[in-house]
Amino acid sequence: MTAVRGHTATAAPPTGPTASSGLRLRLSSTLTGAGILDGGWWPRSRDPDTELPALIAGLESTLGPITRVALNLDAWDHAPRRVALDGRRVRVGWFRTMDAHMMGATRAFQDRLALLVVPPEAAGQAAQRAMAMAADATNGDGPAAVLAAAGIAAEDGVRT
């Protein structure tokens, strides 16, 4: 995936864009596409109907309209084709070939953002480390390497 180009965003604090939302999201401060990942997200569950609306709203507060998200089919409890957000629906694409620890978000301008998905069951400090590494614009590691460096087993979140 290519990253969002030409847009500068402020890195979100470890708890997310707004403390009241409880969104656990970190974005690269530059979003230049220098690395494989543009940030990290730590959902609280594997329920896309619960998790995706808050994530999309958080991303939109910084990046503008999100038109589509893409996720690994086997890493989530079920696979809705759309999620409701503020009176509209955002399309969701599900792929078995996509890395279980990665998600994509497409903006209205057709540029894409790649996020590390930290397994919901990950320990707090390890998850925070993983999100920080994923949001580091100088980091060229993929999801498995970031999770391993943070002390999270890459098998977490992969369902068989």
C-alpha cells in the first residue's frame, strides 16, 4: 500500500486523537510513506461493527473523509460489507491474503494509509511500543517485525 502523501498530521498521543474517545491510535507525524506502515491501531475487540466506526471517525478528524477500509477476513469475528458512521456507510473490503496485522484505509482522494493492527489481547506496554514503532516514519519494518520487537507474538490475532 502507498501512504498518504502531501498531508502533514500531528502524531496522536498513545491514547488516541481524543482522550474521551478512548481510541488507541498512533499516526506518523509526517505520513510521507517512507516506511511500510503509517501508524498503529490497537482495537479493544475483534468486532468490526464496534471498532471500525471509532477508528474511521478518528482518522477522519485528522485526515479527512475515509471512503473504504480493508482488513484480513480471518482476523475478525465477522465481515460486514459496510459500517455506519454519522448517517453514511463506509465500505469494508475483506481479504484472506492481506496480513492479519495490517489494515488499509482509503481517503476520498484515493490515497491510502497502512496501519499496524495490534491484537486486542496484547499487553498494554507492548501494544504501546508496537504502535509507536509503527508510527515512526523512519521504521521500515513490516507488521511481524514490529510486533516481535515490541514483544507481541505475531501469531496473536491469526485464527485457524
